[in-house]
Amino acid sequence: MESRLNIACLARDIVGADRGFNVAADILTHTADGVQLNTLWNEFSSQLIEWNQTRNAIAALFTRNTTESFAQVIAGSDSVEFEKQSEFGVPQAVRVQPGYTRMGFPLDWFDVGIRYTRKFLRDATAEQVRAQHQAVLEADNRATFRDTMRALTSKAQAGSRPVNENGVEIFDLWDGSAGEAPPAYAGRTFSSTHDHYLVSGAAAIDSGDVEALIATIQEHGHGLRTSNEQLIIMVNPAQADAIWTWRKNEVNANGAVAKYDFIPAASAPAYLTDLSIVGDRAPAQFSGLALDGSYGDAWITKNHFVPAGYVIAVATGGPGSLRNPLWFREHPVAANRGLRLLPQYERYPLVEATYEHGYGLGVRYRSAAAVMQIKASGSYDNPTWP
């Protein structure tokens, strides 16, 4: 009897879920406006599938997907020459011995967590919960854009380059490193001082700067009409305003004389002119990238995220093209690719959720892009991306 009384005294304060007992009333299934949490979970999962198929326009246009940790690239080979034929002699045998370079691609994992309290979910509307999800999508978009542009614009010469998890060097564009020279193209050879990170030599942009960027890419066979690639030039609005004023054979900043006219894109505001346009205007957009117009062979797009004082030129074959300058590495297992939402609790998938994205970028075609810093003197400085 005494032992039963002691047990009763110890257990008499247990009420409902106070000591770990869950009752039906404790299960949180709906937001304050009546939307089921599982419905939101399924909505978010479906949205992520679409999100991963339509990565932001910049990242898609300038990259190609890969699951490999490196690419083995022919770095050059002996040239073969014909000899004049003789009546009785046999030709001399030749043998090509190509050299190879391994170009590495990193793979890093990034994550962010959202922790919803039960009180928040009881009182929140579905739109408030969706707002948290949308913030993660925006962060992923911003991170992918930032890392794509960093891979294009960060100069790292031999000896200071990062390596991936397998110790393979991750390359930048041609940077003037000793012993590294671009392959010859169309009879033109290049020295190891060849550099795709340029400095304008003046405080204001002029037409010669853009023409130099175009020539730096096209002399390697990229961005040509015959290569089925389009040259895209990205500028900050501060530089875009100057480009809009350039006219063929007219003097612009720094005494430069423009070789071409800037022609507004099809979506540009209406304007008056007594001249007619020969040829096609740039379209309003290219694979989701809004265009402002064209100058020579290049299409111009302005973007507030491009740091003022930098002009970026890229030859692209379109989203995912084999010849795009950057390769975007993802995990070999398809289920581990893209932005993923990992539930922590099966009953309450939105109480605590972790988003993860594994990817990395490295330059594959070092000749397919070039960057210019607009400044009067000095060496190239890597820009800071927000």
C-alpha cells in the first residue's frame, strides 16, 4: 500500500503533454489561414525542381554542367608539315606528341537553415511561410551569380591558384603566367605574357576599350559568327550610359574614334533618327538575359551587380554550351544536384528545414572571356562581388 501511494504522489502532476505525452490537440497541421503544412511542403519541393532547371540567366549562359572533377585538355602539340614529293623517295614519317593540362573544378557545399517555432506556425499565414522559402531562393540566385562572376573575373596566376579536393589546379582566364601561352589560332601565335585581365589606361570608358575586349576574344576563334557563339558584354549602368552615345567615326572619350555605332535593342525606348539601320537589331533578350543594344559583334547588357569600373566580355554558345568559358560542377548522383530541401522532422517537415546546394565553378576555355578594369594606371585588381 505504501509503495502505491508513493507512485501516486510522484505521478499526480503529469498532465497531457507536460511530461512527453502527445495528444491529438498538440499536432500542428495547418497555418493560421487554414493551409496544410504538407501542402506547403509539396509546393516547395515542386518549386525547387523547376528552380534547378532554370538556373539564373547569367550562370546558365556562361557555364556548362559537369560532374567531373577535372578536364584533360590538349595544351599543344608538334606541328606537321608536308614536304615536296620526289619521284622515287618515300615521305618522312611524322608523329604528333600532344601535351596535356588538367583543369580542375571545385565542389563545395553550402547550406542554410530555417527554424520555424510552433508559435510562429500557429499564427503565421501561408504567405508568411512562403516568404521564408522565397528568401532562400533569392539567396541561392545571388550566390550562383556571384560565384559565376568571381570565377570569370578573379585573376590568380600560377603559384597562387586554388586546387580542388583532388589537388588539381583550378584555372582562371589567360593571365600572363610564365610558361603558359594560348594555342595558336588561324596562323597567329601568342606569348606567355598574353593576358585577358586588362586595364584601360584611362579613368573613363571609351570605344577602344570595348573593341579591345572583342578583339581579345575573337583572335582565339571565340565569339565569331562562324563559331555559333555570341559575344555578350556586361557593364555597370555608369559605363552603359557612355556606350549609348558612341557613333561610327565620331570621337568619344579619351580621343577614341568609334569603329561602330551603338544600336539600341528591339526593346529600347522609341527614338527619332534620320538614319536607317542596316542589319538586325539585338533582340530584347537572349536566353532570359535582358539586352540594351549592340556594338559591333557584341551585345551589351547592363547590370547593377557588375561593379562600377569593370567591363566583362564573354563568348557564349547559349545555356549549357560545350564551349562556354566556365564549367559548373555538381555531384555525380542526380539526387544530390541542385538546391535541395532536407526535412529534419517527418511529422513536421517545416518546423526545422535545411536547404543545401553543392556546386563549384572553374574556367574551362581560358580564351572565351576577357575582363577590363577602367582606371588610369596600375595593375588589374580583382573586383569585389556582393
